[in-house]
Amino acid sequence: MTTMTKATSDMTFQDFKDEILDDFKTAMTSRECSLLGRREVLTGKAKFGIFGDGKEIPQIAWAKVFKNGDFRSGYYRDQTLMMSIGELTIQQFFAGLYGHTSIEADPMSAGRQMGGHFGTHSLDDKGDWKNLTEQKNSSADISPTAGQMPRLLGLAQASKIYRNVEGIDTTKFSIKGNEIAWGTIGNASTSEGLFFETVNAAGVLQVPMVISVWDDEYGISVHAKHQTTKENISEILKGFQRDKDNKGYEILKVKGWDYTALIETYQKAERIAREEHVPVMIHVIELTQPQGHSTSGSHERYKSKERLDWEKEYDCISQMKIWMMENNIATEEELDTIHKNIKKDVRNGKKAAWDAFLKPVLEEKVEAINLITATAQKSTNRVFITKIINDLKDIQEPGRKDVLSACRKTLRYLVGEGSTEKTALQKWIKTYFNEVQPKYSSHLYSESKWSALHAKEVKPTYDDITELVDARLIIRDNFDSIFGNYPDALIFGEDSGNIGDVNQGLEGLQEKYGELRVADVGIREATILGQGIGMAMRGLRPIAEIQYLDYILYALQIMSDDLATLQYRTKGKQKAPLIIRTRGHRLEGIWHSGSQLGGIINLIRGIHVLVPRNMTKAAGFYNTLLDCDEPALIIECLNGYRLKEKMPNNIGKFKTPVGVIETVKEGSDITLVSYGSTLRIIEQTAKELMEVGIDAEVIDVQSLLPFDLNHDIVKSVSKTNRLMVIDEDVPGGASAYILNEILNTQNGYQHLDSQPKTLTAKPHRPAYGTDGDYFSKPSSEDIFEAVYEVMHEASPTDFPRLR
């Protein structure tokens, strides 16, 4: 081993010893938590366990250079780092393992994620930003392998923005861009495309990002020879190494059991990233995984005896103990005493966590038994209810499901009976649902005062003589106003910068606001989203542009697993108010037809999905969202940029409300519901329907998620008594979602005199060519004939069959 160097010249030998012993205690505490955590899973108290054993000493070294303001974007083996920086206690570790729904008991996720998923609180109880420069930060983990990488890129890029863009209020977010974003990943997960995409993007952007690759030679049971070319990720990435002529990475390699070498390596990585804003990769090799991948199996099944013997000898904690004894830091007896005391501390912490987890449920169990017992005494079905009571009493460690299930089953035996005791039980069940359900389902969207649902509409206003302009100019001038009024706003995407996007909606803005605020990026949609997520988590207001709606599929996993779940999985303690800009609708050709909305809206719940029919409406959505704290996807109409619209005189100020429909045309015979570019076709068709005596009401949804919060569509249906949903998506897609909302959520079925209809695109995507759209998506003639057929069924005399 190399020799330990003193951190400061004035450190005494006793200080030196104390620091090392503290490191050892933290490492041992983490290890004992892993060992006891596995037992808790195998005894059934916890459902699943995946732990950081074998990675303790590298994370001790990492913690020494992890400063206030820094951010972690890691994976589920970083518990030692979290303990080292003071963000995870023994009791909190086990509370997370048990799934305690209290954010105080399990500050990582309030029981919403399995153990090993770590996050800190960026927001206070009101949803406002805390001062992130005064604390050590961890972005909330997700389970999908390599899913943490795109976000890592954005967390690092925020430092570059804060260091180089003037005029931003950095008070709570950065000190001169000195913060590092630290990422961790297992060696097997470096095979994922998201890893390579992120590595390349960070090298291009030159951001202060340090990636630690924990290499224990296995990915679950699969050896590195099946994972990585040359079985060595740092070897195959040598081409990214910077030199005197080319920017790139600093790539470092260190053995994961060498305490002093690890400290030196992390100190070097920190200096390069923090001072030079150069990305660094640390390949931490020769690591072990003493308990195997997780509680789902045993590594003895796939590791040879020789490998297991090597892992026992080169376990990082064992090697640290040897080094400490060789260098007279501590005797074996002293270390054994420390170990014994830590075991006791971990057992006590585990017990305290379990008692705290169980206590409220036991109290609820007693309440339920008392209420059920009272009903039994008045019921003719006492014998059956008594069995429910006894069954519940026999459960020594109940879950809330057991308690509530017993109460609800009791009501089955009270049907037709009336008593104050029954009423009390019914009231208790309702109250229980109201109090307990949010523990498992709150904060899918923002619950703060900055929720987009609180935003009020501000209508566009116009001069007496208003110029008709290409609609792209409304978007362009609105973005100009945004960047002028919001110093922390920035936009980036393919072709967004130099040429001002493919439709010139950003024309001239890069020259005006600079390449960091209006930026071109490579063809890499997942990390475009990641840039936006990370920067939004650090207080900036990014707009991530995906060139076309179809290309969003490349980024859908990140949107679904990371961005959409962020507020939910942290119970409102982190947020990323990212705006995703794209364009689509009514296009031609398989790959540009924009027909995936049914999939998108069901995969990204937690993100608002906004579908404006023109550029004025789209601009209003941007203005609304920049005053809110939630993520949203805005889909502009690609075939609308060159259409003429009136230029408002309050650019940058008007706001389109989220979750509110607009009645484009009033009518009395049938309600037609749609969105986006299809609205223009429906508007024209509605005029043609008037010629044959059919007065259609036309409604623009505007917002798919959320949908018609005021239930205005059902008010229209109650007037017309007929409904048709017209959609460019495939059958069963967005139209099915809209119909379900109207019929089931709004109870629109009770007002219908005719069968509700959907008119959608064909099951395929459009063929390329002028006629592709006509034969694949609803045309004016399709709409006319479908509406006419509904009216024919209602009144064959007035509306004889067309064909």
C-alpha cells in the first residue's frame, strides 16, 4: 500500500489517528447495517434488500472531498457515503428498509422506494428552495440501471452555467460554480447506452462531473467478460483521456481496498473537477460484494471458491484493519472492541426503527378491534364478526392492509342492519382512507403554492389594428421576452442555437443571449432530458428541446422513471420544473407522424402534457409554467409555424391555463372534442356541418394531463346529449383516455342520447407522401361523415344516409 499523507501540515498524530478510526467506525457501521439488513429481509420484516457492502472504503475516501453544495447522482450501493456526510443514520437506514411512510423516519423517500435509494431535502415544508450551498446534496435515486447518468450531466452543467452566465441569483444554488456533481455506477451498468451517451456529452460540454465506477467484476451473476470489451471500462475509454491538444476526461484508476491511495485519488479528482471544470472518471477496481448482488440470491452459486477466497482476503474493511495495525493506528483488540460496540449500536438502531414503524399500526389495530367489537355486540352476525376480530388479534405485526381489510369485511355482515356502532365504523373507515391513502399517493404533482393548477389565465390582448404574422414570430418574440425577464432561463436542443431551431422559433436569440443560454447540442435525446432535469434540480429554469415528438421515445425512459416520479418519490422534497419543448401532430411518414400520445400520457404521469392548437396558446403555456414549479411537455403544432396569427401586444405576459378546456365554437347538436392540429380541421368541418343543419360544439382540450379540471366538457354534453372524440392517435390511445375521463370521471354517460364515438387514426402510422395523412388520420370528410352518421341514427328522416 501507499503511505497516508496528512491532510494539513498542522494535523497532530492523534488527530490523524482519530480521523482514521472515525472512518473505520463509519465503514463498520455501514457493513453491519448491510449484514443485519439482509437478515431482516430473510425474516420477512423487509421485502427486498440491496446493500453497499464491499464499497465502504472508497466511499469513505469520496466523502472527504464531498463539499457543501455538491450533488450526488448515484445508485443503490452508496449508503456509506450518505452515512459519512451525515445524511443517513442507522435508524433511518432500517426505516427505509421497512418502508416507513413517515418522511421524518425515512427522509430518503417516506417508504416509497426500497432501501438503498438515497436523497436529501432540497425543499422546505412549503415547497420552497432550501439553501443548497449550505448542505451536501443527493438527487433522489432511481432503480433503472444507468438511469442516474443523464441527470448527473445536468447537475454538473448547472455549475458551468452559474460560473459563466451573469445576472442569475445564485444565492441558494451556487458559489461561483464551484460545485461538483458526483456520479456512481456499477461496472456492469456501464454497458448501458445511457452511460456512454452521458460520458460523451460531458466530454463535449466540459462540466465538473466525477464518475466513480464500482468494479467488483460482476453484474448480478454475469462476469465482466460478458459485459465489457477487454473486461475493463477505463481501458476502452482511453480515447476520452484529455491531452495538451484536446479536451476530454481525466481518467483515474485505483484499487478499492487501498485506503490511502483512494484518498489521494479522490483528492486529485476533486481538484481537477472543481477548479478546471473537467470531467473525471475514477475506475475503482478489485472491489468485493460480500453478500452478493441482493437478497434475491447467493453469490456462492456463481463465484468460484478461488474468487470467494480472494474476496474474503481483499475485503476493503479487512485490508484497512491490516493497514491500521501495521501502522500502529490501533491494535487488533481495540478494533475488535470497536466492532463489538458497533454491532450493538446497529441492533439498537434496527430495533428502534422497527418499533417506530410498527407503533402507529398497532394503535390503529386497537382502534379497529374496539370498533368492530362494538358492532358485533349489536349484530345478528356476531359469530362471523368475532372470527374477523380474532384473526386480526392474532396478527402480532400487522400492516395497514390487515387493519383496514378487517374493518371493510365487517361491513359485509352489517348490510341491512342499523346502529350507531356501524355508523362509527363507517366513519372511521372513511377517515382512515383520507388520512392513510396520501401516505402512499401524494405529491404526484406539486402541492405547493407554485403548482401550475393555481396559475390564472391572462388572455392575449391586441391593438385595434393587429398585424397577422407567421405564427413562429409569436413563439420567437415570446422566447425573447422570457430570456430577457428570466436570467435563469435557458434552452438547448438539436439545431436550437445557431439556426434558431428548425422552424426559426428561436431566430437570432443565440446571438443575443449567448451560446450557454441558447445552445446547440448533439443528437442525444436522453441526455438532453438529463441536462434539463439536473439543471432544474439546482434552481435553473431549463427548456429542453426534443426536435420532433417521435424522437421523444429516445428520452421516454428518463421522463417516465426519473422526472415524472421525482416529487412523488421524495414526497415533495425535491423538484425539477423542467419544460420539454417539442413539435408534432398531423405529419406524414412513419417516423414523423406524432402518433404516440396514448403511450406518452400513460407513461409520464407526474408531468403535465400540454397540446396547444396554435403558437399563441403555446407561448401562453411557456409563460404559465415559468411561474410554476412543475415539469411539463409542450407539443407545438409543426404545421402551424407558417400559418398566420394575430400578434398580441402583451407578449411574455399572457398565460394559457393548465387543465382548462376552451370552447372554440358553441353548438347544440353534438360535442366534438380534440386538440392540436386536428382542431383546425374540425373547425372547418363544423362550418360545413352547419350547411346541412348540424350545429356542432367544438372543444379544444388544450391539456391532456391534467384533463379538464373544471369538468366543462360534461356541461357541453349535458346540452348536446351527443359526444365524439376525434384524435390523430391510434385506436385505443389518447381518444380512449379522453373518453374515459368524460364518461367515467365526469359521469358524462348519464347525459347521452346516442352512443359516444371515437374517431381516430388507423392502427398504422401514415405512409410517406401527400396522401399519407389523408388515408391514415381523420380527414375533414371522415369527420363530416362520422358526425352525420350519429345524427342519422338519431333522426333518419332529417338526415338520410350518406353512403
